[in-house]
Amino acid sequence: MLIKSRSLAVLLTGVAAFCSPVAAMATEQQRQSYDMPAQDLGEALRHAATLADIELYASSNDLEGKTAPPLRGLLTPREAIEALLKGAGLSARFESRSVIIINGAASQPTTIEEAEPIIVTGSRIAGAPQPTPVTVVGSEDIRLAGQNDLGEVARSLPQNFAGGQNPGIGNGQGAPNENANVNGASTFNLRGIGSNATLTLLNGNRFAYTGASSVIDISAIPVSAVERIEIVADGASAIYGADAVAGVVNILLKRDYDGLSAMARVGGSTDGGNFQQQYGLLGGKAWLSGGLLAAYDYSRSSPIRAGDRGYASTANPQTMLFPPISRHSLLVSGHQALGSDVTLAADLLYKKGWLRSVTGYAADVPPDQFGIDGISTSEIFGIAPSVAVDIGGEWRFKASGFFGTDRSGGYTDLFFGGERLAHVDKDFFNRNLAIEAGFQGPLLVLPGGDMRIALGAGARRNSFFAGSPTGDVDRRRDNLFAYGELLVPITQPSQDIAGLHRLSLTGALRFEDYSDAPSIVTPKFGIVWEPMSILRLGASWGRSFKMPTLYQQYSGYSAILGRASRYGSGYPANANIVFAAGPDSRIGPERSENMTLSAQLTPARGLELTAAWYRIDYADRVATPIPSLLGALDNPLYADLITLNPSATLLSDIIAGSLLGLENSSGRPYDPATTVAFIDNRDRNIARQTYQGFDLGGRYRIQLGRGETLTLTAAGSFLKSRQQILAGQAWTKLAGTLFHPPRFRARGGVSYGSDRVSVAAFVNHMSGLVDDRQAVAVRIPAYTTLDLTAGVRLGTGTEISFAALNLFNAKPTAITTATPSETPYDTTNYSPAGRFLGLTVRQEW
């Protein structure tokens, strides 16, 4: 297992990807004061790298049991590290703001790209060991997979679910508030808990929400600027606040890119449609005290229509199974040191996107006569500045801010009888503003190493506007927060204690105060135990929460008058009822309890195996209490939701507070005297869900020769989830059923790379589903695809690569639909793309 360490500011703003002679000179020339006692060599190197603001790569096997001498004086990073290594039989290779520790007696990595970095996502303390395995997807992994959009990366992960807010989600795909394609945004959705229950960060910072949900559009980030993605599939609200119920995803950008590259990509589905074009530029410059990176990406694709796919024969041939999408994205990231102690950094992101959606309501009538035709647009802007200050004694202060906006607009035209019956404009606007500051550093020296702490506080404001013909929603949510995190090392390798190679405890506590909800405190505890150098065991427990979206909470409810005979038996013929349904301003946070047990084994050089068991108990989920009101008055389970013989005052208050007043579906006048019941079916915090399962992973990297590597990877996720809407009701299955994640997903591959050539093959497998919407359940078979990629690098800086995704053209299984307007397959689990062939040309200078 390889380790890396550096200061918090650097960890949160990305890692170096390319070597720069200027940056290397900074590593060698900048002098600073060192005053370190004799200690474990690994700890000493980590401290030295933190002080020097550089990355450290080393094998824990090489450092085990070695002690560093005392280090004092005004030294350059090179002088300090070489002094620490004296007599240890190790040497150092210095590259762009990084150092690689090499064992002269064994073949060690000689470039950063060949090393595996230590994980930082999931903790505010630099270098803190993680009790939960962290999935890392590097830029090379993305390239070998033939993926050119972060949404494709997310949807390929076994722990992720392609439902929620993602492009291509069709009509009639389960609950409409769970699976929807609002504006073509792509999102992470770990465990299928919901896109807004996975917190997504860019260089450690939150960015603007998109559409009506509290989600981040990851397709806005040019993939060429991404160094790696770190995924912690564990509740993390104690570290990061709301939305981190299923976990946190941190997208880290390249830091010191020096050069210019251009790319062009074309491809399409062999069954027709989905012709894609993508063009991008990436430029960067690194200098003695900083660097600047800029990336631009443009892409567009043609639609996939139902007429192009045999399994969609029940839909109108002109219905779009996957929409045409166009996108412009711009990202700028920079950092600048002011002297030896202060570093400024900023990330800026802009995206403008467009898509069209067409659905026919009848199989044999054109959509422009009987159907809908809609346009969706999105425009995203965000900027996240930060300042990091070394204040001495390995203590560091960091302050960061964020301002961002997202506007999703467009319109929908409804056609009936060959005429445009209605034209509906849509307008969603999100504004996010945040500021945060914190300290981290050592408290005291223990036999097992430094006890370290991180403390911080901040404030956020989320504003949301939704324009609607039935009434606008204009709301704001403010919150203040404070957090603390503690790392307590119990033992370290240099102590040479049998069975306690390394042992450490972590704890975190976060306080959140919201303008429209009670205060929330979330704890988290973890333990990391290494009985020997090749085995790490971890356990974590914590609580997390998610706030309801502003649209979900404040868009207003409906009050409807109906005949009592439709909802119960034994009532007079003239009896009516009133029921309320829809969002309710009284709903509050959803809460979860998370537990994870894990093991990480590194039995040989280049080989790492991981396993984790998890359980998430998710309570107070916002849900509609009565799925169907038919017969509700006769069901004792709903007694608490029903007021018999309601007073005229109660009914008047309900009607006055509704969005459109009383909507009469009874066919007769409203009379409080003949209204025998009020059914309160407004959304509320009632549902409970449980998620549990196993994640398995492995990676084996084999050095075949100089510049040649063979890499084997495998990952799988087993999931069992269920839901109970009301206490006393039966539990219903989620995972393994239609429009929910499968019980098992896996992805495995093999890749070969050299200085000139790369080839890779990946197998993707998904277990079958059950369509339980009817009395007799229907089994949908398992689904397996094969992806192949190949690339060649020419001596002129040109790279040509080819991708064949879903090589054997596996297709979704058709499902029963009630109307031709419903998409006739599960769009949350299957793609209509089929076999896709793509060609990419990249030129670097």
C-alpha cells in the first residue's frame, strides 16, 4: 500500500498531474524551518511533506519499522527529506511538487502516475486514516474506459444507480419525484437512495444546485481537467453537513498542468441515432509559486427514437428514448503562493446546455398532433475562492467561499387534435452562497503519533425560485454550522507491538442551525486497526441527514372535493369529502444512521483487495402517506390521517391555504354540512427505508517491464433495500425491483499500457429485476455488456484511441406499459444506446 501526505489546502484543490521544471525548482530552493524529534520514519516524512506543501509517495512496507533522526534547521524540502532518509536504505525522486521514496533493493514506482495516493476525502484532517474503503477513479481509468463525460463515469460504478436526476430517464419510471430528467443534468446516486442524498464536491467545495432538486450537475465539469474522483460510500454529514446520507463524491482537478492539448471525438450507436461529437481544449501553465489551468468542452448528440429500437415498438416511433443534448462547459482553476506561508486558490465553472424531448401519446399519431414537444435549457455559473495559511507548528488555517447560480428554463408544448393545446414555460433558478473557515493541526504528541484536530465554522444560503402557471415559489434557506474532528493515534509501526501494527480512533461532531428547521447535531466515530502491515480493518458509525428541497417543501398543496362513496362505504349519497395532497411546509429533515465494517488487504506489491459491509437505516423520509385514496376511509391504518365530521373552520383553513383553492371533482356544490371527512394526504416525514449489503473490490498492477504495466480490476456491490411508508404497514422491496437498483452489480477489467500503446477490456454485469407492478410478477433477466478500448501514441504528441462499448449489443428487456406515452423499458437501469463505436484524436504540445 502506498501513502501520500501534504497540507490540507493542497489536498482540497487537486493533485499534480504533470512534471514542471519550474515547480521542481521551487521544491529544491524554498527554505523553511524544521524542528522535529526522532520518530517513526513514515510520520516524519508526512510532517516534512506537510510543511513543504508537497505530495509524498511511498510504500508502507519500505517505511515499516524505520526511525528518522532528529531534524532541525533552515532547509529546503529536498535537504530535509534526504536527511530523514539517511541510513534507511531509501532514496528520493523529486518531481513536480512531489517526492517519491524509492527502495534501492526493489523495483518501485518511478512516476506519480504509477503510484497510488492516500485518500483524503471523508476527513478534515490531512492524512487521517479512513475506516471506510474509498473508491478512486483516476484520469487514466476514465481514459481507458472510453468515457468522455463524468455522468458516464458515475453510471458505470457498481455502487451507483442511474436513476434519479439523469439524462434519458423516461416517462412512467416509478415515482416521478425520484426519477426525472429535468434539464439533462447528470448526478451521482449512491445506493439508489436519491441523487440529492449523495453530496458531490469539486475540489472539496459545494457547487450550485440544479433544477428543482438539491443536486450537482457533474456533466458541467470537463473530464479533461479531472485528475481523479474519490468516493466515500458512507454517511458523512458529521464531516460535510446535509445531503451526505449515502456518501460523498469529491472531484479533484489537475493542479499543475503545464502545456496545451486539443481533442476531437466522434461516435454513434450502430442501431441508429446517438451520433456524438465532442471537442475540447486544455491548457495550463505552472510557475515557481503557482499555476493556472483552463479547460473548454463542447459536445452534442442526436436523439435515439423509439422507431430505432425493436423493444420500444409499443411507443410512438417519433418518441425520443434519449434526448438530443448540446453542452458548452468552461472551467478555470488556479493557485498562487504569497511568500512561503500563504496560498490563494480559486475554481470557476460555467456551463450552458440544451436538450429537446418529444413524446407521442398514441402509437400511430404524430406527437405534433397528439403529444408533447419540449425544450430544456440550463446555465450554470460558480466560483470558489480560498486562502490557506501556514501559521506555524504544522497548524494550518483555511478559509473558502462559494457563489453560484443555476437557471433551468425552457417550455413544453402540448398538442391535441392537431392543434397546440397549451404552451407551458418553465423556470427554475437556484442561487447558492457559502463561506467557511477552519484550523487543523497537532494537539499533542502521543506514543502512537500526533493527536490532531480540525475545527471550523461557516454559513450557507440557498435561494430558489420556480415559475409556474399555478403560482411561483420563491424561498430561501439559511444555515449556520460548526464542526470538530479529532484523530487519536494509539500505536504506530515503530513501536513494534505484536497485533497492533497501527491503531487509531477518529471522532467528529457537527452542529447545523437552519432558518426553517430545528437545530441538528450529527456525530461520527471510526476506528482503524492494522494488526499487520498488509491488513487494515475499519469500523465507522454515524448519523447523517438531508433537508427537504425548497421545491419539495414550499411549492404548495392542493385541496380537492370528492364524493365520499369513492373513498369509503356506508355514507349517504350526498356525502362529500375533502382531501389535501402535495408538498407541505411542515416537513423537516430526513435522518439516517450509518454503520460500515471494512477490510483492506495488500498481500503483494501492486495488489489491493477491499471488502465492506454497510447498513443505512433511513428514517423520516418524505413520502405521500396514502398511495391510493380509494377505500381509504375504511382502512384503520389511515385513521390518524382522517378527521371525521370536520368543522367548517378546519375546512376553511385547509382550502384557504391551498395553492388553487378548492378544486371540485364531485360534480356538485361544496357544502361543509355534507362534508363527512377530511383526509390529510399531504407529504410528510413518515417513510422508513433500510439499505444493507457488501462492496467488494480489487486491483492488481503488474510491472511487465520499463514503461509497461498490466492492470486487473474488479468491483462488485450487493444491495438489499426495503421501504415502509407507515408504521404497521408491510415492508416492500426496493432493490431488485423495477425502477430501483439491482441486487448485484459488478464491473471487471484488464488493461495493458506502455509508452506507445494501451488496450483495455471491461465486463459489466447486472443481476435481473422483478416487475412487481402486476398480480403476477414478471422476471427481467440479467444484463451483461463488454467494452473494449485501444489507443496508440505517436511521437508527434498525437494520440488516437478507439472505443467499442457494449460490443455485443445487449438490449434492454421490454416491459408492459399502460399507455404508449410510457417508456417501454426500465430507463433507470438500461441504456438505449446499444453498441457504440467512438474515435478520439488528441494532440498535445
